[in-house]
Amino acid sequence: MFAVNGFALGSLLSRAPGIKSGLDLDASSLGLLFVCMAIGSLAALPASGPVVHHLGAARTVAGGAVMETAGLLLGALGVGLGSVAVTGLGLVVMGFGNSLWDVAMNVEAADTERRLGRTVMPRFHAGWSVGSVAGAGLGALCASFGVGVTPQLVATAAIIMPIVVLAVRSFRPVEEPSADSRSAGSKSSLLEAWRDRRTLTVGLMMLSFAFTEGVANDWLAVTLVEDFDSSETVGAMGFGVFVVAMTASRLIGGSATDRWGRVAVLRGTALLAASGVALVILAPLAWAFVGAFLWGMGAALGFPVGMSAAADDSTRAALHVSVVGSIGYTAFLAGPPLVGFLGDAVGIRDALYVVMVALVLAFMTAGATHRVASLSQGTDRPATDLTNKSA
């Protein structure tokens, strides 16, 4: 499910230059268009925790996938018609469905991680990145052969649903809620989750890393095309390099986290991302590809590690995941227009300096992810250590 979700978004975002030219938009207008997807995501996130809690992860993923597919088809229609309004509506619907899907699959993944007793959440998110690589690859292939954005998005929508229907059958069945679980799903518990200081700080950390990732998603391909005077194919390839790097980082990130702890790993990756952004801003095209790789390596672990940290308390995992997701996804609301407006003023490439500010915040808030057990135990040791000590 992570891979299929990533495939849908990668297919869309890799064609950002084609959407920009097809709808005849400037940088700030494209940024505002992408805000539509963030608006849909943010609208769904507050309700996603209770929905997952009551319906279960499988049903929520399936429902979210239906909405995301509908959004892709609307977006495809809008680009084909040259209508910004229809495209924007499609992105709103897609964002709403994506949030339901996202929270549900992360709750299911966190439950799996607890049962395994070791850090595997980054590997699930690596699956998302693999899907994004496939989506970006499809985008690059379609761009190089002159295939329009509309037929590509229609094909993407046709691929998604059959896989989702088959995959959710393997999710753990919904269990009868215990008294603690029913209490955790109440309105008062949701408000408590929003008042929890650690959860809010984890959300702020995720916002910083999400901003770092989201700016690359929305603007890396565009800046490689416009500021380096290259083709759409080169832009899609650069985005593909970024996603490949994220995949590699997430594949090894679990082992690194178990060895050195969440806090050290997140602070190290924040520094790595900063070096990559600097290369994209300051270096020529060949080195910009190296920068894209380092940017992806550094941005990769903030969201999955934050999701794991939010789900440390298993009885309230869905609610806390929805809270940190709501905060984290704010980056996708603020990022595109901020970089777009700055890009109109100083150029997209120089506007990327704002990512450095986000990475400073990420470095400072990483300490909130210090591992805590569901009840009272609290260390930043690997999940295996906690499991063995309990045993």
C-alpha cells in the first residue's frame, strides 16, 4: 500500500513542468495549484484518526484509495481541458483521499513494527519511495516520448484500485475494542492528543522534514528545467534521483535508528539534507544531481521516524498519528506557495534557501522523538532492547 500510494503521487509530481506549461501557469500560480492537494489533505487529517480507530485500517485505506483515484481522474480531465479549476478540484479530492489512506497505513505499519520488536517503519516508507521512483520513471518515460499528462494520469488511476483491493485483504482483522481502546477513541482523547507537548513537538519536527521533502517534490524538477535550462526529461530524472536517494535512506534507516537512536539519526540526516540543498543552489547541473541525491538521503527519515514516535502509545496510536500528520502536512500547504512567490521575486533556485531554515528547526526538535514505551518506560534504545527488557 505504501508503494502504490507513492506511485500515484510520483506519477503526478514528476509531471509538474508539464502541468505548469499545459495550464500556462507561472511559478506562484503552480504553487497555489499544489496547495489544493494540501487543503484536501489537511481537511481530512483531523477526522482520519477517529475514522481509522472505528473502521479499521483496511477499510480506511480502501476508501481513501477510491477518493485518490477519483482525484487523479479529475486532475487528468482538468489538464486535458486546460482548466485550472477542474485540476484544482481533482487535487483537493486526491489530497483528501490520500490523508485517509496515509494515516491508516501508518497505523497498520506501527502495529506491525511493535509486534516485530524492531524499527521497520522506514522500510515501509521505503516502499512508498519505491512506488514514487516507479511513478517518476513513468513520468520521465512519458515526457521523453511526448505522452501528455492526461493519458499518463488516467493510466495511473487504472493501475491503483485493483492492487489496493487485493492488498488490503492481508491487513490484520479489526478486533473488538477494549475499554482502553474505546476511551482512546473518544473526543476528549483527541483533544488530549492535541494538547500533548511531545506529540506537538514531534509534529513540528515532521513539519520541518516534510517541508524539506515537499519543496523537492514540487520544485526540484521545475528548477532543474528552468534554472539550468534543461529539458523536462532532465527534470523528471532529477526528481527520480531524489526519490531513489530517499528509498536508499529508508532501507538502511531502520538499522541505523536501532543502532544510534532516533535523535542522533534525525540530526545527522538534517545536516545531510542541508548539504544537498546547498549543492542544488550553488553548483552546476552535474553537481546538482549529487545535491538532489544528498537532499533525498537527508529528507527521508523525518516522516517515518515521526510516525513511529507518535505511535509509541499503542492504545492511542491512531489519534496521535493523525495529530502529527495534521501538523506535518501543513508543510505541504505552506511550502508550494512560499517557494513559488519567492521564486517569482528571486528565482526558484535562490528561493530554496528557505529549506535551510526548516532544517535548522528539524535539528532542534528532533529530541522529541526520544523513544517511550506505551506505559512508563522511556529510552531512546531500539525497540528490540525494550522488548527484551520486558521479556
